[in-house]
Amino acid sequence: WLMRQGWKWRASLQSDLPELPATPEGFADDETLLTLQGRYHASTTAGHWLDRIVAHGLGTRSRTELTLTARGLDVVRPGAADFFIPADALREARLDKALAGKVLPEGGLLIITWAHGETLIDSGFRSDHAAEHQAWVDAVNRLTGAPATTELTSTTTEGTAR
């Protein structure tokens, strides 16, 4: 009961977060840069790996299928709310080891940082084939103009990279 109340309280605190964008019409006709099948783990306030966002279903873990095109990132989650991240909202991608209570071996999580309204969000994904993660980091960072990186960048010390 207390966990449920805490979850509801957190959702009410985050009620100012705008609705999540839907996939734009014609997106399926765009040239696909990458696809990924795996798990969506969570979204947090960017740089604060334990500050889970639960508004609009972003706190719900699920299977996922990601599709990246020049227009943005489509996040399809069976059994949970799908959402779309427009290319101009993407900020960067990196590999990390922890997000919102999920801790994996070094580089086990693909973290995509994006802007939604006035909030920067880190969303964590894990591919069924972890070897795909670096290609995703490279592709998202090319799309955003963020610097390319081949090393693990962790923010699990509350925002300071180590």
C-alpha cells in the first residue's frame, strides 16, 4: 500500500510534465537508421539516476521496440504507453550501468537523453543484443551533433561523470 501511495504521490508531483508525443503520421515510411528490440527500464530526471519519472507511464518497465529515423525515435511498448521523441528533442546517447534501481554490468544500459517541455529526461533501454548499444550511441549522437564516445559515461554519482 505504501509503495502504491508513493508512486501516486510522485505522479502528482510530475503532473506538469506535458503529454508524451505520439508517433507522427507517415513515420513508418521514413528511412530507418536503426531498430532495437529489448527492454525499456525507466526514465529519470537527466543526471539524477534515482529520480524516476512515473508520469504518463514513463515509470513502467516493459518490452520495447525502438526505431530511429532522421525524424526521431519511436518507442513502442506493448502493454505500456508508446511515445515518440522528435529528433530536435534528442540531446545525446551514452552507455551506463544504472538507472532508477536497475544496475547492470558496465555499459549494460543504453541511456538516451531528451528534452520534454522544460525537463531533460534520461530514458534507459537494454537491447536483447547488448553489442548493438554502441551503434545506437553513435547514431543518436550523430543525429544530435553530440560528441562521439566509445567509453562508459556513468552518472550514478548524482550527475558527476566518472
